[in-house]
Amino acid sequence: MHRKFIKFGKRVVKKKKPSHVPFKNWTIVKGDQVYVLDGKSRGETGVVTKVHRFKNRVTVAGLNMVKRRVPPSAEFKGGIVSTEAPMHVSNVNLVDPASVGSETGPLPTRVGIK
């Protein structure tokens, strides 16, 4: 196998490959209602607030909450704050809009691309 090297002055550095490859076809966009399949928020539904396409992750409102330490600033006292953490897109499914008002509740669904 042929390796690619980049020269920086006197030393030679090996070129790094990206650790992940972004998905080409996305079925989940901002504003969609999703069902969480795995993780601490398993079985819950929420609305997508942000999509991180390069990292293959989505942020869902009110789910996958983590505690972050925030330093004090001029407008904020500082301390420990709960925020939403991004989760991998494979851990969420779109919710079928027809099942939202039904007795069974929101049901996850799969989306096919032709």
C-alpha cells in the first residue's frame, strides 16, 4: 500500500484520514419529530433542533441532556448547566405523522430512497 506523506521543513508527517465519512443522503432535517432508538433517552420523542451533517449527528430538543461546567462571565454567574448533546443519526428514526394523534402514540418509521 502506498502512503502519502507531507513535508514540513525537515520532518515528514503522515497524512491522516478522516475518522468518519459523512452520509450522502439525509432523511432527517431540522424541525422533524424523531423517536430515539438507543441511549439514555431511549423510547422518547422530540424535535430536531440542529443537524451536524459532517459529524453524522443530530441534536434533539430536551433529550440526551448532559451537565456542562460554564465559567462566569459578565452576563452569567457560572456553574453547572444542563444542555442537549448531539446523538448519532443512526440512533433516531423519523416519527410517522399519521400515528402522532393515535391511541398507540407516535410510532417510528423507516424512509426509503429510490
